[in-house]
Amino acid sequence: MPSKNLVIRAFRILAVAEAISWAALLAGMYFKWIAGTTEVGVQVAGPIHGALFVGYGAAALALWRLQRWPFMVAFFAGISAVFPFATILFERWAGKRGYLGGVPAKASPDVMKESARV
């Protein structure tokens, strides 16, 4: 089984990469559908974005299990991949609250005990 730190690092990288691939795909869609000039952007960015989307989802599922995320945290991790650039927002939110292995900002004593047990 991969270490937690490796999965957390992969999740963080995939969150940013997935958002960047969204931007590339949106630019490709502009040139294909609005400008009507070329389909190359969609042909290149589409499969890359698809692979990063699946990788992000797999990393989120792995962290749900490894970090024992509540269902709603895992749900929002998954839904964030559907909206452009939301994976970065989710990654920052989850990091600040300790869901990515750190100590939560302004943690309550109960949360501190839970993170110490894991």
C-alpha cells in the first residue's frame, strides 16, 4: 500500500494539474467552437484532462480511505473536479482543515485528538 504522504502529494499535484488542464481544454473549445479555426486544442487537451480527472478522482478516493475523511469531504473532493478550477479551491480548503495530513487551523481539542490517533 502506498504511503499516506505519497498519496497526499499526488493529490495536491493532481488538483493543480487538473485545473490547468481545464484551462487548456476551455481554450481548445474556444478555438474549436467560437473562433472556428482548429480542433487541435481539444484533441490534445481533452485526453490529458480526462487522464488527470481520473487520477484526481482515484487520489481522492484513496485519501477518503487513508485519511478517514467524512463522506461529505470526499463528496466535495469529487464534485470539485466537475467545475473548472475548483480542485485548487478544494485542495486549499482541505489542507487548511487538516484533511491532507496536517494539523487543522484553529482545531478544536476533539479534532486534535482524532488527528493524533491517525
